[in-house]
Amino acid sequence: QVQLVESGGGLVRSGGSLRLSCAASGRIFGSYDMAWFRQAPGKEREVVAEINFNGGRIDYSHAVNGRFTITRDNAKNTMFLQIGTQTPDDTAVYYCAVKPSGSHKYDYWGQGTQVTVSP
């Protein structure tokens, strides 16, 4: 069983930035793809950014408009999401997810970290 723990969320003002972290158990980042999702109150969960096993493929949702950066450090079993110039629309619970590179669905999820952006 893979364990994922998100951290780095909090309350920020509009225009501020945050760096989210996802720590995973085991040496799996070399063979697993990872992603950040978010779920705002009353809305469906949506994918924010994805990064494949070696960082060679990165995809961002259009909603983040170039403001987010996803990275991973396989030596430390850690993934990051740098969130810049935030707006209240970024308020959500952010989740870390992992899947085997050959899978089409994310099998492992963290508990989430809350990001709240004030005006």
C-alpha cells in the first residue's frame, strides 16, 4: 500500500503564492506517474497538473493559465506544486495522486491539503 501525505496548504491573500508538497512512502517515483487534483466547495474534483515517471511529460489544466508548476524529486519520493499569483478561484482542497505508468487511473490518493485564497 502506497501512502501519500500532502502539506503546504494554508490561507493566503489574492496574488500570493504557495508551494504544496506530497511525500510518498517507498521508492516508487521512478516508475509511477503523479498528479495534483483539487476540489472546490460544491464542485467536482478536477485535475490540475500531471507529471509522468521521469518528468518528461507534464500537462496542466487550462484553468491554471500558466501559474502552476509541477515538479518531482524521485530521490526523496516527493512531488511539488508551486502555485503563483493565486485568486479566490484557486480555493480548494488539493490532493496528491499516484498511478503506475501503465495504468489509466490514479490508484492512490492523499488526504488533501486546504488552500484558501482571500480577496
